[in-house]
Amino acid sequence: MSLSLRLLAVSAAFAFAGTAFAASPATPAATKPHTAQQQRMIDCNHQATGKKGAERKAFMSSCLKGHASASAATGTTQRTKMKSCNADATSKALKGADRKAFMSSCLKGEATAH
């Protein structure tokens, strides 16, 4: 009986040691730094959040060629405009269709009579 317990203990030890070695190999791909092109793709993709279709395609093309500075400024301007229009609509207590119409015209830069 004690011999079988010893064999069981030794086999359990080997089983745990095997899983520990199998789980610990270092993956060089995970620690490898991105190339310049990969980093540019990551940055452009992050900046293109919210754009869809042809607008996104044009932005990504421009960004990957290195012309992203003007497009990034446009995104910041759009974000600023969105915050401003949203604050104006809230201060005027607009809701529903009136708010939607106001936001649309405000974001287009049109003067509104609300």
C-alpha cells in the first residue's frame, strides 16, 4: 500500500511539474516592439475612431502617408464643436426632435433661431 502511495505522489509531482514547464515558455512575439509602420497603423486606427466608410478610408490613407496633423486638428475641432453645441442645447432645455434639429444645424455651423 505504501508503495502505491509513493508512486501516486511521484506521478502527481511529475504531472504538476510538466504543466508548470508547459505554461511558462516566453513568447518572443509578445515582447517584441512594434515596427514604425505598425505603430503608425495603431496610432492612425486610434485617431480614426468614430469615422466610417469612405471618410475612414480617406483618413487612414492620409494618416498612413504622414498627413495626419491636419486631420487630427479637425477631429479636435469637431470634438470641441460637439461639446459646445451639446452645452447650448442643454442650456436651452431642448429635447427630442427640437434637440436633434438644433444639434444638426449647430454642428454644421448654421445659425439657428432657437
